[in-house]
Amino acid sequence: MTSYPAAEAFTKSRALADWVAECARLTRPERIVWCDGSEAERRRLTDAAVAAGTLIPLSPEKRPGCHLHRSNPNDVARTEEVTFICSPAKAGAGVTNNWMAPDEAYAKLGALLKDSMARRTMYVIPYVMGPLGSPFAKVGVEITDSVYVALSMRIMTRMGRPALEMLGESADFNRGLHCTLDLDPRKRFICHFPQDNTIWSVGSGYGGNALLSKKCFALRIASCLARDEGWLAEHMLIVGIQNPAGETRYLAAAFPSACGKTNLAMLTPPPALKGWKIFTVGDDIAWLRIGPDGGLWAINPEAGYFGVAPGTSMKSNPNAMRSVERDALFTNVAATPDGDVWWEGMDAPPPNGLRDWQGRPWNPQSGEKAAHPNSRFTAPMANNPALSPHANDPRGVPISAIVFGGRRATTMPLVLESFDWTHGVFMGATMGSETTAAAAGKVGVVRRDPMAMLPFCGYNIGEYLGHWLNLGKRLTKPPRIFMVNWFRKSAGGDFLWPGFGENLRVRKWMLDRIHNDGDGHRTPVGFAPDPAGLEIAGLEIAPEQLRQALAIDRDEWRHEIASAGEFLDKIGPTLPAALRERHRALAAALG
Ligand code: GTP
Ligand code: SPV
Ligand code: MN
């Protein structure tokens, strides 16, 4: 008979003690470790992970405190086809989610979890999402058999003792049970039970499938809590922009996975825009509430970044490069012979003797990528030189603009402003984006991805859009809503817009529209900047190229609206009438 440490030594919450005991009875771990978040614990877990070969230490000179992790090659991205919302009724999950009946899911995963931690250690990881002491903050506890998950959760959340203090005697916490199993894809399931504030995830060790604080709790479950409690949980970055006069305004932007949130959140202003500064609040998730002033206020529930490595360089995102100089975890990047990391799009050319993301000697002539396209870094936000002084502010930050954007080679102009809140919600609801390597499956196919929440909304998408409309009615000082596209291409296949730091020019236009009556003209699809309205001093872009980046082509838009209409039809009776009406009006205006 295994004996486990007494839960009472760690928590005053009877519910937590009972739940941990219940999970232990099911999974039968050899040992139970309650994580306290201390530095000594970090060292202990890291040593254990290195001894087990789960982490490879990097050079203490080049990357102090950093480690490399190579995942199973069949487990490198989120797996949407085995992600389920297990609401009591199928209609609760809606047409955009996979649904499994709760009893069936508990039985099916329960069978897989039975004795699944035999001869393994069970880590109990209490964590807080949101700044400590914030009315937005919520407690979760993840139980996992993965030391990689435990160490990642330490970076990504406020983990350990503060969470148990915040929980106190309460039973109100998210229950996340994760077990790696043998990584057989046929035994991979990520199941959400919003009615129980519970997540069960088996068979994957990958980020969004296994760090249950992130997409599973802070988006899928939190979106249900937000619906019930009157707020929003969104797949959004939050960034502060300070103008040369010293005024800082905040915007929140929703782009699908691997479509530029981390980059926009950390952007370095181009030299031509003197006196402008950027402050990162969050790079992936925002929890937004109506403040006492009738405006929208946001916090970043996370404490670290789980960012896409390829394409990150001193040129494209120096703040990200600085964030991974120390105490970072790298997953599925390439390794240099001198103990450093490398990926495609990094500043330096690949050194000789590189090992690819699977640890094999890499041949530059092979045509294969050295780093996996969805390879990632995990870094504490405290490492970011551009971290906002309000990143830990319990009150959050006031949002003056919401931005929706996707990855579109055609049709979508660089930027548009919506006519009003309902139109902005329509823009978000119908946005499309080309699929990326962040999820398993085909890359580069345009799919509708409402508010970049298609894989993350924990309930019926029609009701979700209705919730957005209702929330807008309660805002007396609503933020303006915009849409952007950094990824439009020329006929020759090149990006029309230089992107990255230069995106500040687009944000400047937005802020001018909001605060200084900046110029723009009305088109059937929204307000658009005149080419002269966009600050282009110091930008090397041919006028014709800029014209193409901003162009609104009627034929392309007719096609777009038809495709958006098919998606709205698919949502069915829960689609708010106001959005259906906007679609009709837009189709008519385009003729
Ligand atoms: P998730 O972490 O998956 O949610 O992704 P994300 O939305 O944070 O995307 P991220 O900022 O990591 O960018 C993904 C990819 O898009 C990277 O390879 C970037 O280099 C590239 N990218 C980001 N911003 C731009 C841009 O303005 N222009 C172009 N052309 N590429 C960009
Ligand atoms: C995304 O895919 O949107 C991510 C990475 O941010 S993951 O945490 O894996 O979801
Ligand atoms: Mn994301």
C-alpha cells in the first residue's frame, strides 16, 4: 500500500485534498509532490528532468539556466480533432466544437487514467491566473505526471504557495488532470467539462494540450465562466503604446495561432517613429471586464510566454530574443554543437554540426527544417525588457481599441475600422485565416476563425457572439474595433507590408482615429486610411505596393462575404439576428 503525504500539510481546502486523493486513487502514482513554487524546488525538478533525459541543459555561458526539450515527433502541436467540450447537451458545445457526452468522456478517459501513474511521480501544481490580489484572478490546480509540464507551469503561471493562500478553504478552483500515458495518438484526448470546472487531458505532452492553465482553462473553461459572470476570456495580446507626449493607450488584439500576437505585443518601434514606446502586458490571452468607468479593462492571466521560435530574430523581435537569454525552456528547436539553440529565421546562418529538432545531424541540403515550424520558447515575462509596469496591476489596463486580424494572402486590406460595436463584432465573427503549424493538420487553408477563438471557445459559438453583443450594450465607453492583415501578398508571392516593427504605423493610425479625429474614408466594408493618412516617413515602400496593401477589391469582397455567409449559416439558430442583418446589408452594399 502506497502512502502519500497528508494533504492537510499543504492546503486548508477540503475540496482540494479530496480531489487530489481521488486522482491518486485513480492513477496510483508512486509519489505525490505538492509544488510550492520555490527556487529550491525548481532546481530539484530541473535536476530530475535532466537525469531522465527530458531536458537537455544548454551552455551556461550562452544560455544560462536554459534547457532544451524534444517532444515525441507525433506530439508537436495542438490536436483539435481530439479536443472535446463535454457539456451536458450537445447544443451547449455548438457546431464549431467536438462534443462528447460527459459520462462517456469520464468513462473513456477514466479507463485510460486507471493506474496510469504507476511507478511515476504525480505533481500537484496550484496556480493563479491573473495578478495576485486582482478581482479578475482565478485559481487552478493541475495534476500531472510530466516534470516538463510542472517546470513550464512554473514559468507560465503564478505557481505554488500564493495559489494555495488565495484558495484558502474554498472549493472554487479549476481541476485539471493530465497524464502523458505512452503518447499513442489513439489514446490522446483533451476533454473539458465546463459544468464541473474540470479538464482531463491524456496522451499528449505538448503545450496547449498539456499546460492546462492556458488554452484549456484560461480560454475554453474561462469563456464559460465569463459568459455566466458577464466578462470576456479572449485569445488576445494586450499592449501599451506610449506616444511622444508620454500618453499610454492600450489595445487588445485577437489573431489566430501563429499569426503575430507575440510579435505585436513586443514590437520595437522603427527608428523613424521617434519617441514612441511599447509595453507588453500579455501576448496570448486576455481576460476583459467592464470597469467602474464603463470602459473595458484587461488583464493577462499568464506570467510567461509560450512563443513561436521560427522567425524570431534580433531584427524581427529583439524583446523576445532578450526574453530567452536566460531561464528559458526551448521545445523542438535545433541545437548547436556549442550548447546553443537555432531556428529558421534567426539572425545567424546555421552553424556547422547542427542537430535538428529530433536530435539528428542536420543536413542543410536536405530541404528539411532544422527547427520544427511550431517549435517554441517558454520564458518568464519578467525577462521581457518591454514588460509593462502594469503587467502585475490587479486593476488591469483600460482598452481603447480591439483589433481582429488573420493571415490572408488576398482580399483583406492592411487595416479597417468598424462602423460601430455591432459591425466590429461582425468583423470578428466572420474573420478568416490560413491555418498554421500551431495545430496539427493541413497548413495554409483559409478557415473562418471567429475572434481567433474557433479552437478555444468553450461553448456554442452563436451564444458566444450574442454575449459579445450584449457586453457591448453594457459598455458606456466601448473601445473602437479594427481589423488588420499583415500577411497580404503580391502576385509574385511576397508580403506587401513589411510588418513587425512597422506595424506601429498602423496602430498610430488607429490611435489617431480614436483620439485625434485621424483621417479615413468610408467604404462599404469599414473606414479605411487614405494612403496619406498612414505615417510612412522613413518607410521604404513603393506607392504602388502600399496601394495594393490597402486596396479593397469588390470582386474579392463579394467572394469573401459569400464564404462568411456560409459560415454564419452553419452556426444555425443561435446566430444573433443583428449579425445576420449586417451580413445582408454588406452583401447588398457590395452589389
Ligand atoms: P501563438 O503563440 O500560436 O498564439 O502565435 P502568435 O499569434 O503569438 O504568433 P507570433 O507572434 O509568434 O508569430 C507567428 C509567426 O508569424 C512568426 O513566424 C512570426 O515571425 C510571423 N509574424 C509575426 N508578425 C508578422 C508580421 O507583421 N509580418 C509577417 N510577415 N510575419 C509576421
Ligand atoms: C496557440 O496555438 O495559439 C498557442 C500555443 O498559443 S498553445 O499553447 O499550444 O495553444
Ligand atoms: Mn495562442
